[in-house]
Amino acid sequence: MAGGWSRDGAVQDQIDASIEDAVKRARSSLAKGESLKRCEECAAKIPEARRIAVPGVRLCVQCQSAHDEGDAFTSTINRRGSKDSQLR
Ligand SMILES: [Zn+2]
């Protein structure tokens, strides 16, 4: 009798997770390309490890985090919430 409710919740979680996955994939494929040796914004040298770790990287860590904070205000709060629930 009570089973239906929790199952609905689980399915919804899975749907959210796969949408999130698709968005992540779309984002990472957009980002792919040539990794720059120097930051596009401040011309700081980008370490090779970072270029390997982040395919198509264009910004140094500092500029990247400044950018990330820029869109984090609206979207990251939600993303973090679902990420946490996936990890558990
Ligand atoms: Zn920079």
C-alpha cells in the first residue's frame, strides 16, 4: 500500500540524475577543444596538469573560479543538492 510513494520519488531522482548527466556531458563536449597554454583572460601560464585534467581549458584556475562563482549563484545550489543525494 505504501510502496508506491517511495518508488515515485526514486524514479524522479533518477530522471533528475540523468538530466544532470546529459547537461554535464553537453557542457564537457562544448568545452572540448584545444587546451590553451596561457590563460585567455590574464595570460597566466596554465600548468600542463591542468590542461590534461580539463580538456579544452582556456582559463587559469583563478579566472576559472571567478567565472564559476559567476554562475554558481543561480545553478550550483541545485546541482550541489542533487550531487549530494547521489553520493549517498
Ligand atoms: Zn587567468
